[in-house]
Amino acid sequence: MSEPGVGTPPRLRTGARLPLPWLLLGIASAGVAAAWLYRFDPAAGGPYPACYFHRITGLLCPGCGGLRATHQLLHGHWGAAYHFNPLFVASLPVAALAIVRLGWLRWRGRGVSLEPKPSWIWCGGAIVLVFGILRNLPGSHGAWLGLQP
């Protein structure tokens, strides 16, 4: 018989609080990254990472165009952002709703669980997989799914 806890992933404590310095460091890091991305356009090149999946296969991964979409969103160009990566743009309201919900529950003093349900993980994975396949279908040119690599 194996030891309890061996081979199982750790669980996050319900209601665990992130220490304030770490929270502030995360917010500051996100602000610096957003300022950098606002100033320097990934479509013009620069020190941004390349998509190795696209470089090796010539296909667009589900994340291709995410940096360019973020740059366009920071400039208020929703249509251009959608053109680069529509799944990313469409996921933003869902992420915002989840953050607001977690904040509301914490403010109300309820325990907050950061452990996602397996059905949500499978559903999200299926959406990403289907998006990745559809944006690479031959003949459709993926125009409605963001063709730009």
C-alpha cells in the first residue's frame, strides 16, 4: 500500500490568502508587461517569443496572435484584436467575470476555492482543440478565426 498523498497533486487551501507583497508584485509585473506591450508592437518584430509550433509545422496554434491581439486591445482596437486571435478576445469577458466573482465571494467572507471542476477543464480543452483545428482548415483560410500567424 502506498503512502497517502504520494502521486497526488497538492490542493489549494480554501480561503487561503495571497500575501500582500506577492499580490502587489504580481500587479506591478502585469502593469510593466502591459506598458511594454502597449509601446512595442509585436507585429513589427522585437524581443517577443516566436511560436515554435507555427515555425515547425506552418500551422497556427490556438495561441498564435495572442500578443498582437493584446497590443491591439491595449490600443482599443477590438476588431483588429479579434482578427489576430478571436478565442483570446472572446475569453476575456469570461476571465473578467471569474475574477469579479472570486473578488465578490472573498469580499462577502465566503471561502474561495481555486480548484476548477474537471468538467470545466475538459470543456475548455475541447474548445481550444476545436479552435486550433478550425483555424487551420484548408480552403476556409480561417478568416473568421483569425488567420494571421
